[in-house]
Amino acid sequence: MTPFLRQEYGNPSSVHQRGQQAEAAVAHARARVADVLGCSPHEVIFTSGGTESDNLALRGTAFAERDRRSATHILTTPVEHDAVLRTADDLVTRFGFELQLLPIDSYGMVSPSDLERAIHPEIALVSVIYGNNEIGTINPIAELGAICMEKGIPFHVDAVQAAGHLPLNVQDLNVNLMSISGHKIYGPKGIGVLYVSADIELVPLLTGGSQEFGTRPGTLNVPSIVGFAEALRIADLDREALAQRVQPLRDRLMQEIPHLIPDSRSVGHPTDRLPHHASFVFRNIESNQLLTGLDLAGFECSSSSACKTGDPEPSKVLQALGLTPDWSSGSLRISLGRANSEQDIDNFLAVLPNLVERLRSAEAMQA
Ligand SMILES: *Cc1c(COP(=O)(O)O)cnc(C)c1O
């Protein structure tokens, strides 16, 4: 990225040589992304990240499909990221769309037969998360996509968390729209991609110039685009090796933590889950206190909703799984990555039970 911040700072829309060099770098990056996704370069739209990609997919398709065939329903799941759920809510409350939620099982997974039952011509688009950020569960995207394709309904997939861990070939997955974000794949923050298949029409969120084939106007963020493409290339290349390394470590966490800690359980699917992802709930624990304690011990973890302000609202995803607040307020998710080792797991398992016990007894003394 550095050359594009220093010397090669041209605007890809400019006619002069420096601009054209930047344009060539963007074209190269777009082609690399298209290679990973198995699509053509003009189906790759660069955005400011996963949130914008999700918004562009939902709003853009909802408005286009309403114009085209008067479809006014959004069909999604109760376990989506807020970038999808709140966008769907906004389309309902401010733009007159209707929301339908697919049922999920106790692991937060959607079933193709439920989609088959729920889908109808009034639906503007279907949006389903690929690998769940809070609970790790993987949805059967290719099967769900085949159903949407047969009915001619656009299918969007939030693959922000899946990228770098699961296959992303859009042909195999039967998807029309797919969101990816840079910072979830060891890339820069504030950059993402929306894959939009050539047969899908989108109403742009922004109006302005003709960048990104008119779908996303605005001068391109060249250094981040170059960084994103390289991060995605490496993440895809490294994907299987990374999974082979971290999955056994993750399995240790999933197996041992519920035994080591009373009133604890894992959440999400035990096997059909992102290979690097472990998630738990602990009864009568405040997850922010748990995260602070873990940080002091050298472990950077997350709770179910990555919310640092102590928003007392429990996670919608954990609620959708039927967890009561005494459980859902004590959530923990652990994402393993390239840097993690067996030793990290040993250390973590040595620290966590005592920390949970300490927090519970402090809580009990206050009460
Ligand atoms: C992080 C995340 C997003 C939002 O992506 P940003 O690039 O942070 O805007 C959307 N969906 C999922 C599943 C995520 O994990």
C-alpha cells in the first residue's frame, strides 16, 4: 500500500499518467479479487467495508426489485449482523417494506426446506449470513442459493466473517450478491467489496460520478483497494492451511471450557462452524468485565456484540437462540488466527476458570 500513499497518489479517474497508473493498480486489484470469487472483474464493487456492502446489497436490491416487479418483502434471518438487520428494519420503518424472518434451529442455522416454504414472488431479496460472527455457525449457502435461483429471487450473502475461512467461489455458492470486508481478513480497515452478479440491477446508495460502473460513485481509495486485494489473495491461499492449524486448537476450547467452568456452555453449531471460532455463554457474568480481565491477562477476545459502551441490550442473536439474559449477558467469543499456538490455548485455559470464578464471587458479594 505504501507506494500508493507516497508517490503513486494519482486519482484513477484522471487522464494524466499518474492517474492512469492508479487506474491500472485498481484494475489489477479488481482482477485479483475476481479470481478469488470466481467472477468477472466488473462484478466487483469496492466499498468502504462490510457495513456499506450490506447496505448497498439490501437497499440497492430492495429498491430496484420494487421498481421492477413491485416486490416489497425482505426475507432474512434473526441471526444477521446489525448491518443487515438494522438495514432491513430501516427499509420496513421508513420505506414501507415488509420483513420476514426465516426460522433457525438451536445452533442458529437456516434450513433449505424452511426457505422453500417461506419464499414467494413478493420477496425482493433473500439475505443470509454465511459464517456467523457471534456464534460461528455456517449456513448451507449453496443449497439456499439454488432455491433462490430457481425462483428468480436475488440472494445476498454476508460473507464478511467467512472470508479467509470458507470457500468464496460465487458460482459454487449460487449467490447474486456477497459482502466482504478488509479488516476481517488481515487487510486494511474501511475497505470492502460487494460482489454483484451481472444480471442484478442495483439502485446506487450514492449519487455522483460514474466510478465503480455507476454503482458506487466517489473517488476510489486506491491504497486500501490495493491492500484489500492482496489481503484477500493471501487469505484465500492460506485458508486451508490456517484451518488445519487452528481448528484443533479451537476444538480444545470448545471441549474443555464447558467442563472446566460451572454454568457455562458453548453456543453455535458444534461442527458446522467457522474453523477459527469458539463461542460461549457463562451464567451470571458481565461480558465486559470478563473481556477486561482477559485483556489484563494478555488475551484479546470479544463478546457476542462487539459493544464497548456496555450497552445493556442483550445480543439479538443470542436472544434468537432462546438464551435468557442471565446467560446471554455473559458471552465470550474467541477468534484464533495466524499467530496462535497450542501454548496460547494452555495459557488461556489456565486463566479463564479462575477469572470467571472471581467475577462471580465479586458479583455475589455486591448482591
Ligand atoms: C464485521 C462485520 C460486518 C461489518 O463490516 P465492517 O467492515 O466492520 O463495516 C458485517 N457483517 C459481519 C458478519 C461482520 O462480522
